[in-house]
Amino acid sequence: MIAISQISLTARNVAGPQGPIRLAHSLLVVLAMCFAVPTALASELTTGSVINCGLMAGPDSSAKFDTCLSRMKAGSIIDARSLSGTITVTHSLVLNTAGTVLLLPARSTVLLADGVAIDIAASYIHIEGIDQTTVLALGTGSAIRVGSAGAPVFGWEISRMAIQPAPGRHTATAIFLNNGREGILDFVKVSGFWGAAIDVGDNCWSNRFIENHIVENDIGFNFHGDNLNAWNVRGGIVASNRIGMNFDLGNGKLQGFSISDGVQMEANKNAAIRLQSGVMLGIFLSDVYCELFKTQRLVAVNPSGSPLRLSLLSIVNAYVFSDDTPPVTITTRQIDNANVNVSNLLLRHSHHQMPVAEAFGANTSLTVYESMSVSAGNEFSSTLISNHGAHCATMHQAAAER
């Protein structure tokens, strides 16, 4: 009997422009499971085939996996789910044929040796594990690379696994995106990287990051390119990083970037979200849960280097606990401008009084409305904004405080 969880035929998988491709891949997997391919016929697999790594010759899972990859054809489904233990990959893997799918086993570790990369170099490449017991362990200098300068890829997907440094290795980054478009990262845990766990460069747009755990890295997401448009980070946890999401675009631009659907942002040591430079035309933070301790921030607008042109940062429908610091701080220099709206934010804290936001600089415009700040003793703060020379800071307090 074939479990539905094994073939991933969910509404999410078959919806959208990539749906028919995912459905076709899933049906091929079903056929392969129903009609096992004899070992003798393994060498006869052709374009569009499911290649079952368990049928390959070799003394261990690493050898079988390597043989399986060597037989990869255009549009192949590489099914390694029957392998077990540690699978060591000693040479870089370039997935450069559209429609290729790589299925990884549960309760196993795929170990990339030092300097080994997985390159997603064509559109509609899909790498999928089972859950967080599928571990992709990266050696020093190893990473997944999506797209490259001058070679965009569309419809990429990385799903259902944990990505972390290999034991004893000092690995900076898990995933590089450069010209990676219309992709999905979902149900993935990325942890333990000393640099930016997910590094996003130029021309990466319309990507969806869904229910991921980005935890215990120096920087969770680092956005530093141009044309970073139509992003959605939805659900999941961004926690225990130094900085959860860093936006330092230099002279680059983003448009319509949303963070929503109950994202948990907790205990990021500096800030959950830091905005430093670039042109930002709409960052929308909604329906988030946040816990802050000892000078931590939910949002820190702290420009450095190139000018920051923040046309709108909207924070709406948020719950925040803060130990000792206003969760939102906005600073501008003479070369910057920032327009920030905060609404329907509930701040809980352990002090007598605490504002929701701080505003610094003549080019800062901050509005806080229909929000409240409440102490552990259920005392409402009389001031929601701490204004330090901001150009405009107005507020309308929630009804319970009037």
C-alpha cells in the first residue's frame, strides 16, 4: 500500500503554475513504487524515468547514490528514499535539466564533503526530503546554489528537511539565491550557520518561504541584491539568530515584501528585522508573534552605508512581549527617509511604562494607532511613541486606553 504522505499529492503541491509538473512527477513515483524496476533493467532507464537508488549496484548507500546520480537523464526523478544511514557526496552536483526531482530518505544524513555544492541550474528543479529527519549536512564551503548571474531559474523548490553544518565544520551559508525566481522553500529547518544562513542576491522575485525554521544562525536571511520583489515569508519560526532578517540592499530595490501568517520571531539577539540601505517600496509585517529579551528589537531601522529610502513599512496585528526595550526603533540620517505605520499591536512588558516605538531623525515619519502597551500589572502606558526629533509622529491609542 502506498501512503499519501509518500507521494505528496496535496492541494499545495498541485496548485499554481507548477502544479501539473508536480502532479506528473508524483504519478511517476507511484508507478515506480507499484512496478519495481529490476536491477537488470536499471541501465535502460531513459528520459523521464524514475531512478530507484536502492536498485543500484554498490557496497553502501553512498556508492548507490553516486551510481544513481550518474544515470540521471533529462527530467529524471532520482528516488533515494530507500537508502539509509549517512550518504556521503564527494563531488558537486549540477542539476541542469528542467524538471529533475531529487527525493531524499528519512532518518538519514546526506553529507556534502568540503567544497561540494548542489547547483540548481535549471527551472523546475525539486529537492525534497521526508521531514526534519532528512538531514543535509554541509562541509566547509558547501552550499545549495539556486541560479547564477545571467542564468535565472524559475519554479525551484526545496522541501521537508533540515540543513545544517556537518559535524566539526565551520560553514557560513546554507543556500545562495541569485536569479532564483518563483521558488518555494517549505518545511525546512536551517540552523547553525556562522554567516547568513540564506543569502539572497540580485533578481530574486516571487519566492514563497512557507513554515520554515530559521534558527540559531548569525543572520537568518540576508537580502543584499536588486529587484527583490513580491516575496512572501509565511508562518514558521525565525528565532535565536543574531539578526533574523537583514535588508542591506546598497543601491538595490525591493517592492511588495510581506511577512505574515503567524511568523514567530523570538530571541533574535540584535533584531528580528533590520533595515539598513536601499529603496524599499512596501514591507508588510502582519499577524506575527514576537518575544524580546534584553535590548532585542522586533524592527530596527538603522541605516548605514548607502541611503535608505523606506517608502512604507507597515506593522499590523502583532503580539509582542518585550523585557526592557520598545520593540520598534526608527532612525534616519540626512540622506535617508523612512515612513512607518504601526497598528493593532499589543505590547506586553514588565516595566511601569514602555512605548511601542522610538523615532529618531528629522526624516522619520512614524504613526502608531489602535495599539496598546500593557505592563504585567495590567497598567497601560500613557505614551506609545518616544519621539526624538522625528519629522512626524502621531498616534491614536486603542479604545481601552482612552
